[in-house]
Amino acid sequence: MKRRAWIASTYPLTRCLVGLCCVAWPYIGMAQSLSDDITTISGSGSVFTGVTHTRTDRGTYTDTNTEPVAGVSGNIGGTLEKGANALALRYGGTIETRRETADGGQTDSSTLTGASRYTHADPGSRFDFNLGHTVTSVRNNTGFVTNPSSYDTQNTVTGGAGLKFYPGDLSMLRFFGQAGRSFGEDELGDQESFTAGSELSRRLNERSSVSLNTNRSWSEQQGTETTIDSAQLVYSLQLEHGSFSIGAGGSKADTEYTGGAKDEHDAVTGFLERSWVSADWRTAVKYDRRMYDSAIDLSREVPPIFDLLPDTVRLQDLVVSDSLLISHNNQRLCDVCTLGVYAQGSILESQLSGAITHEYRGGVNLGFQLNALQRLSFGYSWQGDANEDANIIVDEIHRLTTSWTRQLAENTTFGVEFNQSYLRSRLARDDQDQFELRLVLSRGFALSR
């Protein structure tokens, strides 16, 4: 079942972000001390200008287009704590203007990604609750695009509460409810779901624990009701240099359509995760198998908040997915260089249409500290889609980034960026190459206790 995502405009959010950067600009170079209630706040604001050259293969000829580009960008993040209350957030956004040299037309676009999460959890209280917001760029069977600002934007708000009981010195039982809602103008953009569940955990020793998690999630959209029941047994172990966890269980989904027709689906689910950690590097391997729905995930999945979310989050219907992720980050590959590498492969099977999709992504980031004031960075990422035949890539995009930055003052840097994108597709659309050269002036700030 193919659906098209269209989300309400995020210009008000982006304007707030840029406005915050502008207000903070005269002060962000100053070192300040915050009250004991705040842990850290950091961010940056940038202005940039450059030129973008795009080549589109029309089959019998090649279209070329060159556009001057100017814009502003910013990001802000932090962690605030006061007693049992904690707020963590990170957002990043860009507003840019492009002018086509051929006809003089002007195009304005914006992107905004990030998340925030507020939690109240007092160890001396049985009650806890949370609130959250997430904004991501999304696509649904639309293929990749060279310019990430061409993706749609999804805003999501979540909230929930839990109640704890302690049946023993080493055991804890928690009942919870969670709700999530996304905003937009169609069936995928405007969704909501609810989840109720329980978690029974027991500490086995100082380093290990076991838990039994059960939940029921349901959503209703355009007269179609979907319910997913899940249960999973989880074992976790903290090692001297890393961690290990494993979970196994099952999920059952019931879908009731307008008119009374029903579908039932079930799947074995589980995960296996192992990480190795040292002072300078971290390596992790994770396999995950789960059943999910694009609407029900709004109330079941807690998004990450310390890393900006990917540019292309695929929206799906009721899906069973198998994914394997391998990542390695080394903050000291050598005395002056850092390295980050990741690779992920996923198999997604629609429970409604039976369609199978293979998704792949991978990348590497390498940084060199040339001297005390200059840094050189290289980045490469690849994303690809295949249908039932995993070996035939029907849609893929390569992105390469090269950047040089020089520190002009304590919190001010100047940089030159060269970005390349190569789109290749077997679908009914054209291949495209895009090259962009940018000059960037940035000023950052960091406030801490």
C-alpha cells in the first residue's frame, strides 16, 4: 500500500530557531556560569553563501542548472536538570534561498530536524511522566532526492505516564500509558496512536538484570483500526568494557477495515546487541526484528535526542522488519585524526500488500586536525533501495562532503565546504548529479555549570 506524506509547514519553528541564534549572536562568545539547575547548553549560528550546479540526465540530452545560494543555519542543544525533572533537547535547522540563473526564478526552502524530551522521575516516588517533540524529514516510496530540503517534514508530539510498584528488594513492576500524534494534511501526516503496557524487571546481580515487557498499541485512521500486541523477555549485562543484551518475544497485529473485513498477522520478534567501549572508541553490533506500523510507532518508539535524526525516515504501513547495524567511532585513530564508520541493512515486508523492500545505508567520516586552528574533514554516505531481489538496487544516492575550517576567534570559525550528490535510479525518473560549493561563517557558544 503506497501512501504519500505531506506535513504542515515548519517555517514557524525554523524562524524561532534562527531568531534564537540572532538574539544570542552578540553574547554567544561570552563564558557564563549557569545556576545549579542547568547542566549544559550549546549551539551555533551560521551564515553561508555559495553556488550549486545540477546536471539531470534526460535520456537524449542533459539539463544543467547553476544557482547562487545564500542562507542561515543554526543548532542548539542542552540538558537541564532540577531535582527529579530533566529536559534534553537538540535541534538543527536551515533556511536557504536559491536563484536560478536561466530564468531568474527564486526558490526558498527550509529544513528542521531534532527532538526534545522532558521527564519527571523521582526515585522516591512511584509516579513518572514524560513529554516529547520530534521533527524529522520523511519519505514514503518516493525515492531519494539530491537536496534534502525537498523531503517533507513530520512533527510529532508524545506524552505518557507510569506507575511503579516494588514487589521485592530486587524487583520492580511498572504500568504505563503513552500517546503520540503527528501533524499533517493526509493519512500519513495526521496520525495518532496509544500504547498501554507493563514492565516487570528483576536485578540478578550488580551487572545483570532480566525483564518481561508487554504492551498493546492501537490506532485508527480513515476508518481502519490497527491493534498490535507485543511481549518480549529481555536480558541485559553490563561488562567491564561494554554491554550485552538480548530479547525474544512475539507480536500479533489485528487490522479491521471499514465494512467489517479483518486481517490478522503475527511475527516472532527480538534483538541482540553487543558493544565494546574504551576511552577513545566504541564499537557496536545490533540485530533487531520487530513488527511496527507508521502510526503506532508514534506512541511506542522513543526517538534519540543527542544525534540529529537522518534526512530520510521512510514511512511504512504495517511492516515486519529485520535489520543489522554495525558502527564504530574512534576519537583518536591517530594523534590528529578521528574516524566514524557505520553500515546497516534492513528487510521490510508489508503485512498488507506482501511487498518486500531491502534498504541499505553506510558511511564513513574522517577528520584531521591540521594544527591548532585548522581542521580538514571528509565524509561519504550511501543509501540504496532494492525490491524483492536484494542484489538489484533500484534507487540509490551517494553523498560526499569535504570541508576545511579555520578558527578565527575563540568561538568563531570560517569554512569552505564542497558537497557532491549522485542520484542513480532504475525507476521512472532521471539520474541527477549535484555539486555545491559553500563559504560558511559560524559562531558558537557553550554554557555550563
